[in-house]
Amino acid sequence: MIQFENISVSFPQKNGELHAVNNVTLHIGKGQIYGLVGASGAGKSTLLRTINLLEQPTSGKVFVNGEMINHLRGERLRRYRQNIGIIFQHFNLAANKTVRKNIEFPLSAANVPKGQRKKRVDELLDLVGLRDKSEEYPAKLSGGQKQRVGIARALANNANILLCDEATSALDPETTTSILKLLENINQKYGITIIMITHEIDVVKMICHEVAVMKDGSVVEHGKVIDVISKPQNEFTKKLIYNSENYELPSDIIARFGEKSIIKITYLGSDASEPILSNAIKSNHVDISILHGKIDYINHIPVGTLIVSVQGEQRDAENAIDYIRSKTLRVEVGANEF
Amino acid sequence: MNFNLQDALATALLETLQMVAYSLIMSILFGGIIGLLLYVTTTKLFYKNAVFSEVSGIIVNILRSIPFIILLVLLMPITKAIVGTNIGPKAVVVPLTVTAIAFYARLSQAAFAEVDNGVLEAASACGAHPIMIIFSILLPEARVGLINGITVTTISLIGYSAMAGTVGGGGIGDLAVRYGYQQYETKIMLLCVVILVVIVQSIQLCGDYIARKANKRSGG
Ligand SMILES: Nc1ncnc2c1ncn2[C@@H]1O[C@H](COP(=O)(O)OP(=O)(O)O)[C@@H](O)[C@H]1O
Ligand SMILES: [Mg+2]
């Protein structure tokens, strides 16, 4: 669907060049919700914007639906852009147009006849649940409602790709969830490929199928969300994920059980059908105390995290930990390690 | 002294009105177009052209930095060529218009530059033609700034037109200078000043009202 081949984007600066995107090669499959995460300034927006050529790659090729798009200009570029929607952190609605006129704009741009435009705008208003706001100006809408208008505008010409640049970053958690649900719904209903920039790992966990992690203009890790989140390979990815989870135990607890005895277990919901902990206790003469636990849903798959202390002879404890490791996604040893 | 104050005032008012109205219309039209050109040639989303924007920017600045009274004199040959005379309200309209065009060009350029770039970018990402973005997004989004610019230009024009007395330009300002200042008719001068203040105040109030009505940003 979307294929980046050795994409680099640099911006001229006073002293040399700024390499915002550095030799990125990445494939995004049709119908995916693809997350793009990384620290601020990592080059996420710049990479995303090469898809609709708001940013022109300095080198490399972008293929969309099998067609190389780098060289598109003028009328052909405008035609191409009509199939690619984009929504922004700050919505970017025209303040002097009503909701209806904002959504109608891309239809006019595509020369859709006036009679059909009204019908299409009504459909879109229904899709995003804003039928009763059609004659309001954006200033009268809440953030979530503004983003809904943005989504309707982006999809007006039946886009098959939707680019989201921090689309929920200006919204409160509740509104974020409702917008993410809408996006997921759109993805399922119309098979639209969605690419989501976010700095919130929770957004990725909630709706993304695959994810790429960017750092200093490069993609440092990518893959299925469940794999990247539960078994991050790259140090930077680990930090990104762990920073969003807070497993700091009180120091007196760590002192009481011993730092080295405390382990963090990450397991898939399906692992939970086996009595892993109780097996570990029975066959290894150890005691296990549970210190902390929670269940996350990554793309609707339950993923548990359990922090326990394994008490016993060193050999027994090691055996027990090895057993647990063999039965779960990941085990990290030592409270200071997580 | 033998002249009818009412008649003189009426004539002067009419002259001011004519001078200001004529040069205002020209400045909104041509100044607005030049302001738009200055803006679109500095913006990647439209027709970025560094040479054009630099050169026309310098020309506008030169016109803006020449004091009006000197421009009046400098432009005399051109004025004569265009309207056939160097004196009177008709003659004053030429330098007045030139000044006002340069003035409004800068004000409208600033109004365009204030439009949120993200909104224009969103329109561009929809696949809209730049001309359509200009008419359908840029102009409506800039309209409060454009209206405020018109208000300021009108008020400045009234001020400049009052200087027109030096070439026998006529108008309220001229009346104040000729009878009030040069012939020590303080009453007439004060009357003219009061009229000018009232006119300027009314224009400001009107302009602010229209701008407020046009502003959808604050939900007005
Ligand atoms: N138009 C531009 N001109 C110059 N530098 C830019 C431009 N756009 C982005 N950059 C720079 O490129 C780098 C990457 O920016 P961006 O892609 O916006 O990062 P992110 O979206 O990950 O926060 C940053 O250092 C930013 O300052
Ligand atoms: Mg960004």
C-alpha cells in the first residue's frame, strides 16, 4: 500500500543541513492502522507528510498503491491528494466557515457537482455524529467535535488513506478514546489505511496493528504492536514503553524482599489458563509473593504484567524463574531493572 | 470677510469625501492585489518567488518612506499627465492614491500572513487549486485583518487629504488651514477640527463594528 524506499528529508540550515528523516525504508500494508511513535523532533511528521507530498523527499522513493508519487506536480498532484485525508493536532479548520462548509470544501476542490455535495456532507456528518452542528462555526465546538469535523473533511472524497498527525494530542483522555473508537470504526467499515503519529504508547496499544519507532530521523524498530510492546528489542523503544508504565516499587518493599528476588513477568492473556505460578512454587520449593499486577489490552489482546518476589534457595529460585520464563512472554529480574 | 460658512463647509466636506473615497477604492483594489502578490510570493504553499517579493517589497517600502508632502511634489509631472492639472482636489487624488496603495499593500500583506498556515496547508492537502484556496480560504480567513486595514487606511487618508491645502487641494483640512490658521479665524479652525474628529471617530466605530460582525473566530 505505502512503501518508503530509502527516504531522506533534509532542511537547509544556517550551518549545514538538518536531516529530519534519514534513509527510512518501511512498508505499510493495506487496511492497517499503523502507529508512528518517537520523541518530539524524531521526524515523524516529516516522514508522514511525504505521503501527500506536503514535504518533498530529498532522496528516496515513496510508492502508494504501487505508483511512485515523488514526481507528482500540479493537477496530477491535486488529484492524488484528493484520495489521501489528513487530520492535525490543532484541527486546522477554517474559522470563517460553518461545519458544513468546512466539510464541503474538499468536494468543491474535486469539482463534485453541487447537488451531490449536500448529500455527501450529510452522510459524513452522520458518520462523525455531528448532524445537529452543521451550521455552527468551529469556535462553538469542543476539541473532540472539531476533530470530528477534521475527520469528515479528510474522508470527504472517499480517501483510502488517512494520515493522523498527533490527532488526539490536544484532547482529554475521554475524548481521545472516543476519537480513537471512531477511527477504528472507520478503518473496519471502509478498510481505510490509517497512519497515526502519536507520542502516547497508550494510543498505539489501543488501536494500532503495527508500529514503527523513530529516533533522530531513523526507524529503530518496527513490527506488530503486541511484539514491539511486549518484547521491545531496541533500548530506545524500551525506554519509551517503560516510561509510560510506572513500576517503581516503594524502597522499603524492595529492601524487605531483596532487589534481586523481584521479577517482572509479562504474559499474554492466553497464558493465564495455566497455573504457572502455582506450578513454579510446587516444583521448586520457593515462595512467591505478588507485589503488583495489572492487565493491559494491546489491540484488544489482554497482556498482563505481574511483579512478584521469588523467595527460596538460589538454585530453586533460578529454576522457578526459568520455568516462568519458558511459559510467558518475558521475565525481567531485579527491581532496579524495570 | 465675506463668505458663507455653511456653503464653504459643505463644499469642503464634499471635496474631502471625494478625495478619500476615490483613493480609498483604488487603494483597496490595487493595494489589496499588491498585498496578495507580496504574500503569495513569500509562501511555499502558493507561488513562492523570492526575486518578485524582494523587489516589490523594496518598491513599496520606498513609497512608504517618502513623506506625503514630498511625494505630492515629486509626483506633480505624473499628476499633470494623468488629470491635466497640478492643483485642486483632482490633482491631490493622485499622490493620495499612490500613498494609500503602498500603505494598504503592507496592511493587507500582514493580514494574509496572519492566517493560520495549518488551515491553508489542510486545504492544500485536500487537493485544492491554489487559486481556489486564495478565494475560498485565504480571503475569508483574512477578512477581519483586511477590514481593520481599510479602517486604518481611511483614517490616514483623511489626515493626508488635510495636507492637500499646500496645492490648493480643498477639503476640510484645507478650509481649516486657509481660513482658520492663515486668517486667524480660530472659530472656523476649531469647527473643522471638531468635524474631522467626529468623522474619524465614526469611521473607527463603523470599522470596528463591521470587523466584529465578520469575526467568526470568537463565535460572534
Ligand atoms: N519545514 C521545516 N524547516 C526546517 N526544519 C524543519 C521543518 N520541518 C521540520 N523540521 C525539523 O525537522 C526535525 C523533525 O521534525 P518533525 O518531523 O516535525 O518531528 P516530529 O513530528 O517527530 O516531532 C525537527 O528537528 C524539526 O525542527
Ligand atoms: Mg510532529
